Amino acid sequence: MDSHVYCMHALLDMESNEVRMVGICGFRGIGKMIIAKATYNAFVHKFECCSFLSNVIETHEKFAEAGLLQLQEALISEVMWDDGLKLHNVHRGMSTIKSRLHKKKFIQLKRLAGGCDWFGCGSRIIITTRDEHLLAEHGIKSMYRVQQLDRLTASVLFSSIVFQNSSPPLDYEELSYSVVDHTKGLPIAIKLLGSFLQGRKLREWESTLDKSKRVFNGEIFSGLRMIFDDLDEYEKDIFLDIACFFKGESISKVREILESCDLYLDVGIVVLKDKLLLSSEYGNLEMHDMIQEMGREIVRRESPKEPRECSRLWSYEDVLHVLIEGMVMN
């Protein structure tokens, strides 16, 4: 966490007396909330009052406006020490938050900040999100993009979970590196697989790794699938086509192919980039290996037993029958 907090310290510019909002961006399971909490803990002593609100999206989706009201009341309660406050509606909550926090020096708020004018001089607001465009809409220019872990850091994290040590025992060393390579540096995958393998024998490790290469881990899939579900049908088609066929291909080539199918890449690519499902490097389309595998798993689950019923095929073993939408062959 030290390197993340160091980067966040530079973005927050703790010595400045202005109000600053900083966004932490990354796809689900990359560690945004953990970094936000570590930053909060590192600097909370500098502030008159503070609050850390987690699970904002989940609370809002589950309870709708009542969920937002609950979060607003929790915020006021934490920063004003007023446990008995009842806001009655979200609009009243917004005006109450603004009026009560305007003279306060405040540090952490997630998805409940109207603007810099809501807060007193020297306040710092950290917002975590899976969608960069939301930060732009909010006028937030300072942004920290969370990348997947490098192999060494991922190995240390994995070993600390499984063996409570920074390195694995010699007899588990090779398999440990294989599992870490399979996770592609995604913290949520390292955590889930590490917790499952803890205390298990080598044969079980081998079996788990073999299964993971053939069948996408259910918990990891469910977590990543939520990002896909936020897309509209047009964006979903573009995402699945790129995941199944076009990762690493030139944007100009993919644009030509998709336009022939009435899918216009330039419209969808902006959204996919904002949601961190896609990136471009040297004119080519790229995505994290786990995100690509999630997309392919979505297609596989269209017809697990009969590949010919799937909308897309990319493996030559499956290209045995006529298919619905597309296929790629060497």
C-alpha cells in the first residue's frame, strides 16, 4: 500500500488549503476501496472531522432512494456526531450536508459530493469509481488509475494469504507462481484462489489450477460480470466481439469489420474505455486478460454443452457447425 498512498499524497496535495477531489479508478476487484481506506487512515489525523462510506453503489441499488438517505444520515452522524438526525428525503439531505460541511475540513466521501463549494477550505474528497466518465461529469481532474499487480507483488500477496509469509515453501514454489500467473495480477482473483488453496495438498492445488484454466472461477466471474451488465446491448455486442476476436488487433481493422455488421466502434469504444474494460496501445485494442476471459465466459454460458448454439466461436475445436453471429479462423 505504501506506493499507492505515496501517489495519492501527491494528488491530494495535503499542504494546499484549497478543496481537492481525487478519483480512484479501476475495474471491479482491482483494489480501489482498499487504496482509498489506506489513504484515509494515513491522513485522517490531519482533519477536524471525517467519514468513510463504503458499499455506496450496492446500498443505492438495493434500497434505491432510501439507501441514499441512509448514507446521507450516516455521513452527517459521523462528521457532526448527531446520531438522532432524520433527513426525511434526499433533497433535504443534500442541502443539510452542504450547509453543515461548508465550514468543516473534511476528508473522505464516496458518491455523495455535490461539488467543491460544499466543503470547507483544506477538505479532501476521495471518490472511487469503475467509470472515468463519472469523474469528468463531476469536474474532477485529478485521477489515480489502479493497475494490476506486477508478478513480484502479486506473488507476495498470494503467499501472505496462503502461507502467512512473503514467499512459499520450496515444494509449493512452482505451483504458486503458476497460480499467480493465472490471476494476471488481479487482486480479487489472488484473494479468492489464495483463500481456497490455503491448507490444501499439492494434488488439490494441481487440480484447482487445471480447473481454473478450463472453467472461470464463479466468484471472480460474478464480480466482473457486474461491469458488463452496466452496458447497453449495443456496447455489449462490441465488447464481446473484441473479447472473442479482436484483442490486440488494430483499431482501423476492427472498425472496418464491425461497421460491416452495423456496429460503430468509435461510439462504443469511448464507453468501454471509460469503464476500463478496454484500452488502446499503439493503435491496437487491448484489455486485461481476466476481462477478456470474462467476456468469453459470458459467450460460453450461452450454451455450455453445445458450442454451435453460442453467438461467437474463437476456438477451432468448436468451429464444427454453422454459427449465429461470427467466427475467427487462422
